[in-house]
Amino acid sequence: MPHANGTTNGGSSLRLPVPGSTKAFWHTELHDLADHRSTPELPKECEVLVIGSGYAGASVAYNLAKSASTLPNSIVILEARQACSGATGRNGGHLRPDLYGHIPNYIKRYGVEAGGEWAKFEIAHVQAIKKLVAEEDIDCDFTLTRTTDCWADEEAARKAKANYDLMTSLGLPYMEDVDFVYGPKAAGVSGVKDANASATYTAGTIFPYKFIMALLARALDSGKVNLQTNTPATAIHDDPAGGFVVETPRGSIKAKKIVHASNAYVSGLLPEYEKSIVPCKGVCVSITVPEGKTAPYLTNSYIVRDGDKVLSYLIPRDDGSIIVGGTAAIFYPHLEQWYNNTDDSTMIAASEGYYDSFMQRTFRGWEDSEASVSKAWTGVMGYSWDSLPHLGEVPGKPGQYVLAGFNGHGMPVIWLAAEGIAKMVATGKSYEDVGLPWIARTTEERLQKAQKGPEGGDILA
Ligand SMILES: Cc1cc2nc3c(=O)[nH]c(=O)nc-3n(C[C@H](O)[C@H](O)[C@H](O)COP(=O)(O)OP(=O)(O)OC[C@H]3O[C@@H](n4cnc5c(N)ncnc54)[C@H](O)[C@@H]3O)c2cc1C
């Protein structure tokens, strides 16, 4: 069935990012490359075609450009809208590894070693990105910080404590970085008024749009990458001469290899991922304190779960403003407003208004701040049926690679995933040989499970 935008791909629906998206705070000042086309015409051919210019596509292109064997102009990036206009340019800027959220599930499913390996993979992103930002001298407000988790609901606090005890009992060394406080002290330690439990550990915060646009700029500076914005890939055919022909509204391009980095939209061109990676909307806002008013500076980032178990992720910015997103528990029952939905041109009605007075309600000392929402926007994530991203060569499609399905949690996953995928593409090495965690490998078995399993899998569990 054709999608509302009227394009199809061999009978399956091709979903493209919609026009007129809500404007994220991060896009207040657009980068010079926002509408960039390296050449006025689409190149006729390339070695590697990358579909998508968010965190995943930009990181793969950057890593490929660094590869010694890459030829000039051999990598082309197709981007349907402006550069970095998808989830990456609309997220919460929270580079927070998951130490005990999904990890207990992964341990149950795949064993302690595999769950621990995945946690270590996420943790490694904090230092890897710190190093990259320093080496490339990227102005993107990267801050190495502690993240504070808070639970207000008593039952949720008890469960968090039990989870923490379980994780520490497994002897996973990274748990030593977690400082868990249970009971009345949690509010004082965290600054969150109703907290009944809190935990802190090492994380980062970042200006995601500036980070990725700088990576794209460095990739273009190499002379090896050609960026074509406002140019969606609409269909892929095998080229009888070898490789692929990719269609766009501006003509077609031949490519020897393809990297699918379109995340939420990936099943448009790879229909086998339709059940495995589902587009789901999320919401974010920026909150500012009016001139003449003051509020305590927050230095940590936060995940706050209120008394109704509504989760918000929050980062402070150095001008005292706050970026916060979440509210899934409120809009969850209204599936039509967020599930299998690519419309980031509208807000999510069910949770509108939640962030009015959020800081006053939540944090000590903010009561008289008159802090208010100055911008609100939505973005579309690729939610994964089994919570893990899909990384590697597309099953049964040699020469096509995928990195997608990062949920609301791509920041501590994508950089090293992209480094691995770029190595596979550049050298022909296998998934195992590039050292990516095995549990995230895209396989026929995972695709089949999502086809046959309950609708939505972990997303709707
Ligand atoms: C509101 C919100 C808050 C979030 N907060 C956080 C957070 O704080 N921390 C965290 O870790 N994660 C967060 N995330 C998730 C994170 O942003 C994503 O996991 C990550 O940005 C995914 O990067 P990506 O490059 O795979 O996808 P995207 O950034 O979405 O990039 C995909 C690109 O592909 C393009 N595209 C799609 N189809 C085509 C096509 N056919 N042809 C060409 N181009 C195409 C799109 O336009 C888009 O630019 C959040 C996401 C949202 C929406």
C-alpha cells in the first residue's frame, strides 16, 4: 500500500520523512551544510552509498573516509530532508550508557557474559566520544558528567533496589561506578523532591546536531564523500553488471555497496525489517528560566520517574536551560499517536502540557523559578522488536549493510557500531572479525522471530 507521500517500493510501502517537521531546539541555528549538495547533479556511480545522514550515516561515512583505501568521491550520502534532520537532530543529547535497564533482560536471554559485553560496549562510548571530540576539535558542548537516576514511586524504588542488588551480585565490574541510595536520603542526594531511590554513574551530555554536522563536515573535507541532501532513496534494484541501482527523484545512482542508516525508515527499502524496526514518535522540550529569575544550576544529567512512573530524561545546558523528554507512560495507550508513526510535524497530543512547571514540581529550589517550556518538538525513533539494534550485513543481501533500530538510545551505541560496520564495508571482514557484540548482529532468525512473534515485541510488552 502506498504511504501518504505516494511512493512505493516493489509493492511494500516506502515511508519517507514528512515535510514541515516540528523545529528542535538544536536546529535553532542551522549548519551551513544543512541543504548541501556536493555536486549539483547526483553522481552516476559510487563505491558505497550511505542512506541517511544522522548519527549512523555520518559516522559510517566519516569512518569510511578515514580508511586508507578509500578513493576520492567514492562515498555518496543520500539524505531525504536536510542533513541531520531526523532523530539525531531532535534527541535529548543524553549520552548515557544503560547499566541496569535492559541489561537484566539481555542477561536472562543471552547470559551474563553477553549482557555484560553489551553494557561495556555502551560504556565505552563515553570515553570514545570524548576522545573523538578532542581529536577533531569539535565544538559540541560535550560534557563528561554523572547521570542521576531517580524513582519517586515507592514500589518502583523497591524494584530498582532489587535490580541493583541483583546486578552487583553478578560481579559485573562496571557496577562499581554506580552509587545507589535507597530511602529518604535519595531526595537530598539527587535534588529531586520525591525521590525514594537514586543512583549515579558516569555519562556524558552533548549538542547532538553540532557533533554530527562536524563529523559530516570532516568527512566532506576528506574529498572522499559526496553529500546529497533533500534526495530520498526510493527504490533499490540489483544491477545486472554487479552491485545495485538506487532510484531517487533526481535520477538513479549505481553503487557497489549500500549502507542503510535510515533507522526508523529502514523497512521502506528493506521490507523484511517491517516488524523488527518500527517507527515510533518521541517528544522533547527545552525549558528556560526568564531573565531576572534564578534556579539552581544542575550539573548532572537525570532520568526521573515521577510518582506515576512517568519517565523523563534530562540534560542541563551551560546557559542554565534544560532539555528534557519522555512521557511515554502517558501517551502509551494512544497507539495511533506514536506507534508505527513517522509524523514528526505534529506533537503527541496525549502528553502535551506535562512539561509545564516540570522543573518546579520536580527539583528542589526551582519552585519560584518561573521556568517554562520555550520549544517543544517530536522525532521518530526506530524501535526494535527485541530492544537490540540490527547491525551487520542484511541477511540474504550481500553488499547491503544495516545499522538501525536504536530505540530512544542511540547515543551510547551508534559510534562504535558505525566504526565496526565501516570496517566490514571497507575490508570485507565478517561481523565477528570487527569485534561487534554478537547479540546485536542482524540475522534471519531475529527477523523471523519478529514476523511470527506478538505484534510489537518488546516495544508493546
Ligand atoms: C525525541 C527523541 C529524544 C531522544 N533522546 C535520546 C537521548 O537523549 N539519548 C539517546 O541515546 N538517544 C536518544 N534518542 C534516540 C537517538 O536520537 C537515535 O537513536 C539516533 O539519533 C538514531 O540515529 P540514526 O542516524 O540511526 O537515525 P536518524 O538520526 O533518524 O537518521 C536517519 C536519517 O535517514 C534519513 N532518511 C530516512 N529515509 C531515507 C531515505 N529513503 N533516503 C534518504 N534518507 C532517508 C532521515 O531523514 C534521517 O535524517 C532520542 C530520539 C528522539 C526522537
